[in-house]
Amino acid sequence: MTLPIPLRRMNMSDLVTQSRCDLDELAGSIKSDLARRTNSRIEFAEATRDLCLHLVKARDKFAADQAFGKWFDSQGFDLDYQERAAAIALGRDMDRVWPVLQITDRRSLRTIRDKECRFDNVVKPPKTVNAKEDEVKEAAEDTRKAAEIIHRRRAAGEVLSNKAVAEEAGVPIQAVKLGFAYAQGQLAATAETLAAQLSQSAREKLDATIRAYQHQLDQSFEYRVREASAKWLDDVRIPLYEKRLDEIEDMFKWRPAVMSKTDYNTIMRCLHPDSKTSRTEEQLSAAFQAFTKYKAQLVDDHDERMKLTSGMPRTREELLARRARQHA
């Protein structure tokens, strides 16, 4: 018999070491997320989502904002405290924020939070007992009306859609769905009563017919689902995939690159409308110097270069004549 290996009790130093390892790992992830946000527009949404979620995890490891802020500043992240607060707020509501991140053209987290993610959490006042009873009675009456219309339309061979029944009965769609369930229950009860009056062989035939019809319905539903999925792929997903693939291919056609990624990010931070007002004089100066460095590769100054070289000597005689004029 093999004895179990005793578990080692973790002391306080072990817990502190584990916490530091977790924070170091989060710090590396946050730096990676910040770098990915500037790579391309396609990667911006996913990188921003990961950044917000990693910041939420890091914040939750501290009991107070002051301790978290001290740790954050010590890591040297390229993110001010306002953007940091906005990222944490977005990360705590990522289920609703994620669709916004996939379509937004903004890059400032604070602007995205203030302009596009101001979700309304309306708290309804508590209902009184009488109001709840009236609401239940009204819902029951709507369900009964919907069930009656369903019975009539089924007997007349008319269309049995939620919209058609709701319009005729003057009730909400939810009441129609309950009406279908209510009507189906009545039909099932009637079918059970009739089946009990049949002989054993007739009942077996009826059960076999029901199973065959149910199998036919299942196959028909599966076929419609496959057809709808294929249509969605052909009409929506594949064209979107091809468009993004073309964007990536067009992006790589510009190689070799004119400038380094560091210079590009420095310039973009100072030019973007959401963040340019928060740049310091040193950052603006660095962006200006980086942009000036690439003037020869970016500017079409053919006429200026021609002016500089038009008077230059082309032959030995022209060179000697120019030298003579300078020494005259």
C-alpha cells in the first residue's frame, strides 16, 4: 500500500513569493499588450481587451489603490493614471465592452469609456404586491388569447408564426411563445386520451408513426441549420476574411520599412487627436526630430535637388573654369 505524500504547509514567505511571481507575470503581459496595441488596427481590439483584463487582475491583488498605484508606477508602463483607470473600468464590464472595441476608431481608453461605453444600468422601482398580481393576470390572459388564435389558425390551415399570431391576438411575442406551449400541452393531453382507447397493435403503429415523423422533423431542422450556416459563411464570414487578408497583404507590400517601429510610435502618440494634448515638450521634441530624420525618404523634393545640382560642373573644363572664377 502506497502512503500519500504529505503536503508541505506554505508559510508567509511562500505566499509573498507566489504573489510576486504572479505580479511579475502580469507586468510582462501588460507590457506586451501595450506594444501590441500599436502594431496594427486588426490587433488593436484584442490587445486592448487583454490589457484591460490584465490590469483588472493586477488591481485585485492589492487591497488599496495607493499600493496598486505605487506598483504600477514602478513598472514604467507607458500609460498615465487616467488611461489606467479607464482600462480597469472597461475590463470590469468586458462582456459589453468587447463589441465596442471591435468597431471603434478611437485609441484613447478614456475616450472609449466616456464616449462609447456609457452603459445605462437603470434600476427599476420595486413593484407592489397588487402590481405583481395584475401583471401575472395580464400575462395569463395574453397567453390564453394567443392559445385560442393558435387553435383557430391550426384548424384553418393558416400560417402559424409568432408574428402572425401576435398581430391577430394583440399580445406580445412572449405571450405567443407561452401560448404555443399551452396549446401543445392541450394537444398532448388529447393525444394521450385517444391513445389509451386504442388497441395494443394500433397504439404501437401510432408510436412508430410519431417516431418516424419526429425523425423527419429532426432531419429537416438539421438540413436547414446547415444551409443557413453555409449561407452565412459564403455571404458574411468569407468576404470579411478575404478583406482582412487583403489588408494584411497590402500592409506587407510596403516593405522595406522607411522608419523603425519606435520612431513610428513616438510620432503617432503626438499626432493622434485623442492623446496629443497630453504629450510633454520632451515627447513632442523627440517626435519632431524623428520625423525630420526621414525627410529625404518621405518628401518628393526632385525640383529642389535639381536646383542644387544644376550648376555643378560636369566636365574637367567646367571644373577648371569654376575654380578660376572663384580665385579671380
